[in-house]
Amino acid sequence: MPKEAFRDGVLRLLKQGAQLVDVLPREEYEETHLRGAINIPLKELDRKSTARLDLAAPVIVYCHDYL
Amino acid sequence: MSPRAAWRFEGMGFAEVYDYSPGKADWSASGLPMEGTRANEPTIGEVAWQDVPTCAPAEKVGAARERVRKAGWDRCVVLNEGRVVMGLLREKELAANPEATTEEVMRNGPATFRPDESVEKVRRRMRARGASAVLVTTPDGRLVGLLTLSEKR
């Protein structure tokens, strides 16, 4: 089951080598995103688009906010 | 959107998946590093006066007033121990009974803005509402500074 993470937890996980994924549409990602995040829009999320990621390393996903 | 993405990742076999639900808005508003074509636009967190005077809720109004005026200001932000904004003292409140505590006379619940908001947009709203200054805080209410309408205090 995915876990909820907050700012401090995200910072800690990133130091430990977590993979950061912005799932917003490409235009929104291009305007602003968290430093180091890659973009895989939710609509494009499948085995092919995630093939470059490491299955064993933690993954953190985010969008704009709670909504 | 991100909860669905997190479940999708897990369904594809990723061993450890986290959903940073407060997301980009929280990260940016906390002043953490951003990238992108609009990441370098001036934000109110960068131009807010960080040296705005502050006081504790239990401090006497007279003591706060003296300190504020000596520093050349006309307002003071009331903060708790965690630097969370409790209220604001403007000229009117600073002129109150010097023996009262700042908590007794402060303006409760002043409007606050997040540090990642655009300088131009916030100043436009301030002009429309006739506000000469607004507080800038992190999403959890900690003081960042005071944004004035012009570059002057």
C-alpha cells in the first residue's frame, strides 16, 4: 500500500536515493517542478514509461496539492 | 491525481511507493528548490522584509512599541514560540495601553500569503484592496516576512 509522505520525509528519502516523479501534465511540469523530478504524466503512466526507473528503489510521486 | 499514480506504481511492482500529497504547492511555498521555465520569476518570499519587528504574545505593548519605533517601523508581528503568526500590531494597536499584553490588543488572524506567490500578482491584489503591507508565511504559518506595496517600508 502506498504511504503518504510529507516534506521532511521527502527530503530524507531523496537523500537516500529515492526517485521523484511529477505526474502532472507535461506543460505544468515544464513551467515548474521540484528540482530533480522526472515527468511521467498520469495519463502516460505504464510499464513502458516507467522502464527507466528502478523497481527496488523508493518512488515518490506528487502532483500540485491535495486536490 | 498523485494517489492514483502511487497505486499504479505499486501495481506495476515498485517495492516502496510514497505519495507526497501536499505536492508542488507545499514544496514551492516552503522555499525549496524548483526548476522549470517559471521557476525564476520573482516571488514575494524573496522580497519580503525579513527584519520586520516581532514580539511574543505576553510582551507588554509599551515595550514592543519602543522597540518597533526605535527600529523605524510602524508595525509588529506577534509570534508564538514556534514563530507561528498569532496576530499583528499596527499603529493603532501599538498606541494602546502600554501595560496591556500584545495578545490582548493584537489584530487576530491577519491575512497571509505564501512565499512562492508572484510579486506582481500579490501587489496588484494589495492595491485593489488598499493594503500597504501583508504578511508572508510558510504553509504551516511560520513568519517569512512582511511584503510592502513599494520597495520602501
